[in-house]
Amino acid sequence: MAAVKTRHKTVKTARADVELPARTRPPNRRGSPEAIEKRRVARVFNDILGGRGASVHKLDGRTEKRRQRLLRELEAGKARGSRELKPLDILQRVQELMDLGEPLSSIRKVTKIRKNALPPEAIVGVVERLHRAYSFRPEVYRFVGIGEEVLREAGVLEGAKRGRPKPKA
């Protein structure tokens, strides 16, 4: 028979005399906050002195696609296919385009401005409630056929007639 070797288990002990250096990682992969701020300031500085001022806004890819889609929808009068745009949809899209920096003249070129057949007195209350809820810009209402007279009555434009007696002419 062969001799059987017995194994002795070794006890592992922690080495107290050797310290491993602790690796500290920066809070992000781009470096320190100072370096990030330097890059941002350098970008703004180069934009200003390089000819591209603050007035020229270059949109990122997704925002530009969204701007184009909103203009297409206003031009066709349909939302993403076959659904007709309701007056509130038109207000929201025009407001969104203006927030993206689209000039009012280019929106006016593609949008068919609707005529309003209702008397102004009939929609003043609704426009007032709508403006309180959504805070649309006053120019936006003209795309659905709401004129200055209604906007003044509803308190959307300055010089609102609410609370003032009508002048006797």
C-alpha cells in the first residue's frame, strides 16, 4: 500500500505591516469640477469671440428633429399621421416652437391661420381660463383666430378692460 500524505491547513493571517495604497477615483470620468468649468468657460469664450454669438442657437439633433416635426404637423394640420390638430394642439405646438427659438414669421408661413366664427363675447371666459391654465404667449392665440379684442377682454394682453369702466364715446 502506498503511503498517504496528510495535508496540513495553513492559517491565513492579515499582514499588519504592509498597507495597500487606497485608490481614489474622481467623482466622474471627466475630471475635477474645476476642469469641467474651464471647458465650459472656454466654449462660451470661443463662441463669443469666434463669431457665433449668443443670438445663434444651434440645436442638438433630437431638438432639431422635434422642431422639424412640429413645423410639418402645423403645415399638414395633422398630428403624427392622420389625427387632425385641434385648436389646443395648434396653440401648444406654436408655443413650443417659439420656446425653441423659431421666429414667428416662419411659423406663420407654414400654418394656416383659422378664422373664428364665434362672437368675441362667447369665448372671452374660455380664453381667460385657458390662459390661466396654460400661460400661452399672446401671439400664439392669433393662430386659432382669436384677436386682440378678445385677448384684452380676457386679461391676456396689457390694458385689459376688466375692472375698468368703458369710456363713453
